[in-house]
Amino acid sequence: MNSVASDPALIGVDWGTSSLRAFLIGASGEVIDGVTSPEGIMQVSGQSFEAILDRLIGPWVAQTNLPILASGMITSRNGWIETPYAEMPLGACGLAGALVPHEIANGALVHFVTGASIEHKGGPDVMRGEETQIIGASAQGLKDGMFVMPGTHSKWVQVAEGQIVDFSTYMTGEIFAALKEHTILGTLMEADGFNEEAFEMGARAGLDGRTNLLNNLFHVRTLPLMGKIPKVATADYMSGLLIGTEVAAATQDAEDIGPITVVGRNDLSDRYETALGMAGFNSRRAPDDIVAQGHFLIARAAGLLG
């Protein structure tokens, strides 16, 4: 929250798969107030999306007549309102022109921010939510280079002059969870605190192995089996191996990458910054409130702020 803030101008909602964040945003783009909930789109059970939204932001709506912008997986096929994908290049104006309005029971309009798509040689790629964060980062002067966005499905987004021009998705987080929970690799893993040495060992193997991931993954089993690493370090070794492999693949055309900005929660960002550093790349960390900044810039470009 901001102790010195302008009048409220906008309500922004970042609604993802596993959580929801809502922001009361001031006329200068600052966050005045905020609320979070674990009610992501996959956790909604027996309730409507509208009922959840009204419970969380109803007091703001009742006191003000503000525009509402919603972004993230809430606009997916499994969400509330499915929106079409916008094509590259894409900036605040393009997203503003593609907003999908929806009137809710209290008469307020929710403007849904669409996702983005691109066609690569191997097939199409899509994202929802990250585009709003990228637009918000431009308000912090982060308008060029590569944005690394760790998560269940990590995104590497190329940005030029505040426009998204290319991106690729890596299923690193989901693969880690699936291997840990549903394969023989997980049977040797024991919970403990973060083991940096094991993570770096795995990251080094991933960076060096490049296309040898399937063989390297078997070492997650054999290294603790042969006493090369302790069982409590196995998960961190595998994490490093997967992240290192991702970094190696995503940076293979290093001369075109530009400055690297990491966007995400601190624990994951720390790991990616470590792997990037091991690969010889410097990186910077984006501030926490860039999604609210993105809502503000898109709303302003759409003429919703008066």
C-alpha cells in the first residue's frame, strides 16, 4: 500500500490459475490498496467467478465508479470470459484495442485483457497475464531485452521499445512437479532446506548437457544411489538440471538477447538468476507491482481513465 496516494482511478485484477490479486490503483498509477486470495481459476468450486470478484472488490466498487481491468488465466477457456489472442508485435495500445468488456450484475463493466499468441516453426505459443506484466515493466524503464518469467510454464519474452515481439514457453515447473510426484526419481527425494551446492551442480549439468536432458535426468536417481549427493539434495539437483537446460536452450542465440529482466516470486527468481550468472549473463529483477502498472497503462491507452 502507498501512504501518499492520489485519488483512486482504476481497479486491476490479476487472476491466475492458483491465485488472485486485486489492486486499487491511483490516478498516477500507484497501488493504493490491494487484496489477495488463493481462489485461482482452478480453485473455484461451487461459486461463480462474479461472486468471488464481488466479495473481494465489492467495497471498492460500491464507493467508486471505477473501470475494472482483469488479466491472466481468467480470460482462458477454463476461466470466466475467453478472449481471442492478440498477435505480435504487441504493446499497450494493441492490448487496449483488444479489451473485451463484460457487464456484471451491479452494472459495472469488467474489461478483460486478452492474451497473446505467436507461431513458431515447431508450433504455436500462447500466454495470458504475462503480457500485462511486460507492459507494466515499461513504466519502470524496462522497455528492451529479454524478460524471463519463471513459473509452472516459464516464459522468455523478447521486448523492443516496450513492444512484445517474440516469446517462448518452457514447461520447466510442471515437468519438475510431474517427475517428483509421479516417477521413480521422486522416491529418493527427502524434504529439507535449499541446497545451493546441489542446485548449482544440476544447473551446470543442464547448461553443459543442452540436448542431453533425458540421459541427465537418470542421474537424478543414480547420484544419490551411489552416494554422490545426499537424498535431501536430490530435488534441488533436479531443479538446477531443468532450469540449466532451459537457460541453455533459451540463450543459444546470446548475441540477440539484450538485457535480461527476471520477473517472478523471489525463490524462483533467485534460482534463475543463479543459473543465468553461471551461463555468463547479468540480470536485473523487476519490481513487484508491475502487473498493476500494466493495468494502468492499458486502461490509459484505452481512454478509460477520464
